[in-house]
Amino acid sequence: MTENEIAYTTDLITDYAEVVIPLALPLNYTWAIPERLKEAAVVGCRVEVNLGKSKRYAGVIKRIHKKPPEFFEAKEIVNVLDAEPVVFDSQLQLWEWIAKYYMCTEGEVMAAALPAHFKLSSETILVFNEEAGEDFTELGNEAFLVAEALLLRKELKLTEVQQILDSTHVYPVVNYLIQQKICYVWESLKERYSPKKETYVLLSPAYTDEVALEQLLNTDKKLQRAEKQLELLLAYLHFQKTEGAITKSALLKKAGATEAQLKGLVDKGVLFLEKRAVDRIRFLPKEINVNFELSPAQAKALDEIRGILKEKDVCLLHGITSSGKTEIYIHLIEEQLRMGKQVLYLLPEIALTSQTIRRLQRHFGGHIGVYHSRFSQNERVEVWNKVKDGSLKIVLGARSSLFLPFQELGMIVCDEEHDTSYKQMEPAPRYHARDAAIYFASLFEDCKVVLGSATPSFESFSNAMHQKYGLVSLAERFGNLALPEIAIADTRRYRTKEFAGTILYPPLVESIHRALEHKTQVILFQNRRGYTPYQRCNTCGWVPQCKHCNVSLNYHKFYNKLVCHYCGTTYPPLVTCPSCGGHDFVQKQFGTERIEELLQELFPAAKIGRMDIDAVRGKHAHDQLIQTFEQQKLDILVGTQMVVKGLDFEYVSLVGIVDADGILSFPDFRVNERSFQLMEQVSGRAGRKHGTGQVMIQTAQPTHPVLLEVQQHDYQKLFNDEMPKRQQFGYPPYTRLIRLTFKNKIREVVQDAAAWFFNSLQNRYKDFIVGPSEPVINRVRNQYLMELLLKLPRSSKIIDSCKKEVLYNIALMHQEKRYRSVVVIPDVDPY
DNA sequence: AGCACGCCGACT
DNA sequence: GTCGGCGTGCTC
Ligand SMILES: [Zn+2]
Ligand SMILES: [Zn+2]
């Protein structure tokens, strides 16, 4: 073949690309790679592809091969969008693993993994950045053309850029312009997140060199007659050295100085003020500053972890509240950093407060990036790129930061590993970030996982007991802080008429009085108002249980029956309490608002705050409320699970758990584990620095084993008590669960479909399948729901084949006319 | 996810 | 008679 002939055979396709597009397709589709894109089409790059008649998507190339598809004509890739891959092989492998394990599609994983802006479409709008100036002569030819157009028009659609440039060059040029900050991708107001700003104090550049500073302090006339200002300046220099950047409010508080004194220094040009966002990275110097001493207990734990990680991939750090796990992580992170490796530090979303962020910034400055759902898409892309090119070494992030393109990952820390927010519930991919992180780490040469918790999940703890993970315990509170005294207020003693309907009983009220008298603060905890109506004995707190499933029964008002929401068995309603003979059951539930009202009546002089989902709906309301409370502008804080996380309240002397019985009767097989975790963490908020704190638990079941275990802080006993029950009733960690939710408009149809499915799995999974049952909330967005639960033995062979069987049966069911539109949602390892 | 195709009710 | 409701199926 001559050169001429080659030139005429451009439509001869030899290469094909398997592409993941952000859709719930059961398998990946294949597109043909035209000759002109052969060079550019690389695995991990985004490509623009047509699907159907008129849709265009940005997908990611997963695989390139030379096998022409047999059963269809592959369309050509329209364009390659990236000059270099946006994801590495390890991301593609993670996507595939998650899709298989959690029974969803790779497209769904991709949609969750990539920042929305990577899913660029031709309708995307570019906005000119007014701060970019007007001089674009430094840019390349094509970028120059687009920049000029942007300067003129202020906004351009991607299709319009396409008209300016040769169509194959659009995306590389646009990416370049975004990187140069000449334009950014338009975001609707709703998406935009204005980072929380704080005023920082900085030394004027004129005095950053030692000599000038020396002169200022000793001989300069500027400060000779302003002793207080000099004092403040010295204090500033001290804090700057020990803590790095310092905020205005912190400086004034710590130095005991006034606004006027600071203003004096600012006016004289010695210091200046600057508003900065705490969770943004660019201002902080890239330094490593781990200069604190570990306690002997911490040092020992650190050594043990190091030793274990030489042999095992995962180490569980079981450290009681306030034992100082974070300091240990900081040392481990430092080691990775010094080896040039990256570190992912996972935290539950609500623990990711500016307090937590600043604490790590103090040690790692600009090496740290933050990634969470409140970030705008533009910011996510920025962090994404910096992780990919290795300029960010540490990412402090919530669940979804697992998808970032790390290249040289040395360690993943998963703090509060028991936290339920690591599991994504809606929509797919319903993955568990902790478990997926362990898989992800295995893709790297030498990447270790450290799980940390004061109250480990039974899954992790039993893995540690079976030597699958290493286990290190830290049983000593840092600085030997006293553990709070845990008092149990027995509400059965107040059963006379005058106490009917009481929410805050005398012992708790009295303790609050005392705390307020001592000018200390109080936290009251109340569980989120459950939508689960149940029958609970008003006298002894007893709640009927399902004899098959060992969970609390729900009360169905309409049918006047008790029903198990796992297996669907119904029971007659209670008339007489089998535990105490009482006859009084139904009770109204109350939330934090009601408690807040009551407190206002009881303590009219106290300043009371409320922290729950509703009260902190705004962007920074959560941070703000924490700060207000920390500054002792509130006396009592009433809250739900939110008060449990990321708080470090010094002046709290009393924590009250208003309704322990409500917590203990939650209809979930993990109730006891959860209750212990919750109460243990709530207790941790009491008496952290100033004397012994008190925790008061109101309950009608003062001898409930979990309460005693909380009182003794005895996790091991809880574990030993609970595990036999898990085994007996077939629950994790002895089994693996898959929950199937069926959805349809017509109630009878879902019910029948679930029954059909149950029957169809009967022959092979008879002993493992529970249900069908109607969930408590049986209708969501006009769709009725039904559930089946699979309790599978822990053999990956059985689990894998069962997953296949389930998918096969879904397809089979959809062939049945009546069930065609029944949607089945599998949830693997529901939490 | 879209979008076309197709099958039934009520409207100029 | 046709218009438009949405349930169903398909997209490399
Ligand atoms: Zn009773
Ligand atoms: Zn049951």
C-alpha cells in the first residue's frame, strides 16, 4: 500500500473503545475510534459520543480493543475531550468492583464519581472571569481566539466555541482556559457554595524579614508609645510561630486585646487583615509541622499500628472517646508524606467542620485539600486535578472523596468507621465507602487502611477478632481526663398522675439547675423523631419483638396489628404488657422543638439553642451554632445525632439523654450496637476539661444490658453479648444481607411481584430469604413499596451466584406482563 | 436519562 | 375522525 492509498482509507476502522457513559445501562457500549482520533483516544480519557438519534454524552474510555462488534454497527466517537486521562486505571477498576459488588451499573458509579462538570455537554456555558484581565498574548493561538471572544461576549456556549475552533480541539483548549482561570463553567446559584470566610491577621510584607522586624520591635518609634499594641504584636508573632495562620477573633481572645489595639497596628501598616475561606487550600504554605509529643499510650499505639501494617493491610484502632486518635493519624500521615505518598482521610460528612479542617491544616498546611458535598462543581474539579497531578497530598473528605484520582496512595484513614453515613442509600451506587476503600487500597502497591472508632462496627471488630485486621486499643483518655459519671434516671418512679406525659423528669431538671448554677453548659440529646410507630409499655419501656427476627415490632394503626418489618409476620396488638402487666401503651413522640419549649418554661433565664436538621438547614448554620455554643453564648443545646459529631465543648458539665427507651426500641437488628455507639459518643461530650462531667440517661429500663455497658464503657461485653444473637438470627457479621425493594404504582402489583420473586428464589435460597414485607413508609413518590431480605452465608461463591440469580430473576419477572413496570432496587450490605 | 413508538380516551 | 396521555423499549 502506498502513502496515497492510506490517505484515502480514513474510514477503515481498526480500533474500538468500550465506553462508560453516565447512564444506568446494564453493560458498557462500544464505539469505533476513527483514524483521526486514534492518537488521542486513550484509556481514561473522556470522549464525546452519540447515543440514539440525538443524544450526546461525555463518557470515559474503559478499554480499547480491535474486535469489531458482532451484533451491531458501532458508531464513531465524535471527539476526544481530554489531552490526558481524567481517571487512572485504579478508578476504572474501582468503578467496576463497586458496580459488581453493589449490583448497580458502572454508569451509575461514574455519575457519582465524577464532578458534574466532567460530564460536559454541548449546552454547557462558559463564563468569562472578570479578574483575568485583557491581555491574552501569552496564550496559544486557539486559546487566544476563544479568550478574546469571551472578553467580548462574557459568555459562550460550548457549541459556539466549536464554531470558533476546529471541532477536534474544543475541549483541550477549553480545559486549558479553565485551568488558566480565564473562564469557568457556569453554575446555577443553587449549586454555588460560598465558602465560609473568616478574617485572618497577617504580618505586613514590610516586616517579614528578620531585620526589619527586629527594628520595629526595638527602635522604631511607631510602637514606642503604644505598649498595648506592642504586646499584641508580640502575641501575634508567638501564635504565628506556634499555630501558623491565626484568625482575628482567635488572636483577640487569646491575647486579651481589643479591636482598637489591632486597628492601631493595622493603621500603622504593621499588620493587615484578610478574609479567607477556611476550607480552601491555596493560601497556606506547603509545610509539614508535626511538632507535638504523643502520650506514652499514644506512642505505644502508634508503634503497634506500624508493626501490624507490616503484615496486614488493615488495622483497626479502637480508641475510646478523647483518647487522641487524631494525633496518631497525624503521625502516620506525616510518614506517608515524607515518603512522597498521598493520603486519603475519610470522615463522616457532619464531622467535616471547619474546626476539624483547621486542626489538620495546622500540621500540614497547603498539603491538605478538602472534598465534600457542599463544594461547588468548579471547586471539585480543582481538587480533582490537584489530586491527579499529585500537588495535593492529603485529602480530607467525606464518602465521595474515595473516587478522587490518587496516583500514589500510601494510606487511607477511615475515622469513625462505624458511622452509617459511609453507606450511600439513595440513589445507586449504594456503596459503603469504608468497604470500598479497603478494596481501593488493595489496588495500590503498598497502601494501608487504618480504621478508627471508639465504638467499632461489629463487622470490623469481628474481622479484627478473626485476625483479618490488626487491632490496636487505646484505652486511656488523653491527658487522663476523667471519664464522665453516668447516672441513670429511672422514670418508673414517676408513674403517678401528676407526672403523666412528663418528658423531663425531676432528676434531670435538677441536674440542669445545678449545671446552670455553676455557669457550665448543658447538652440534651433527643433521637430524631422516628416515623416508626410502635407500641411501647408506658410503665416499663418494654417493646414487643418479632420471634423470628429479634427486632422491635411496628404498630400498624389502621389494621390495629403489630407487624415485623423484616419478615412481615403480624401479631395481635398488646393489651397487657407481658413484662409488667401494665395497660398503657400508646404514647406520643416528641422532638427537639418540644424539649426546647419545655426548657424555655422551666429555665426562663437560660439561653437555649437547638441543633437538628431543620435548625441548621442553612449553609453555615451548623458551623455557626457550634461556634456560638463554644463561645458560651448558649447555656443549653438541644439536639439530635448532630450534637454527637465533631464538637469539642470545653464547658459542658452535663449531657442528658432524654429518651433512651426510644433509642433502644428502634426496629433494627443492630439496635443495641447503634444505641451503644450513640450513647457512648453523646457521653463523650461531657466534662472534657473542667472537672468530671455527668451524663444522665432517662429510662424506664434501668437494668437494660446496653445501659449498663454504656455505664461501664464496656464495648467488649456488648460485643460478647450481642454476637450470639447475631448468629442465632442470621445477621451480620455472620451473614451478608441483600435487601430488595420493589416499586410500583399499584399496591397489589408490587405485593404480588414481591411474592412472585420470593417463590422464584424458594428452591435455591429457601433458608436465606425473609419476607416479603411492606415497609413502614409504604409509598414514596406515588410508588408503593415491598421488601425482601436475603441473609446469605459469608461465602463469596454463594453471594456472587445469588447476585447473579437475583439479576436473572429480575429479568425473568419483567417478562411477566403484570410485573413489567415493577422496579427492583437491590441494596447490598444495607446499613 | 431521553426519546420514539404505540395504544386507548375525549375533543375541535 | 384526530390529539395527546403515558406505559414500554432501545440506545453501541
Ligand atoms: Zn410493661
Ligand atoms: Zn420478623
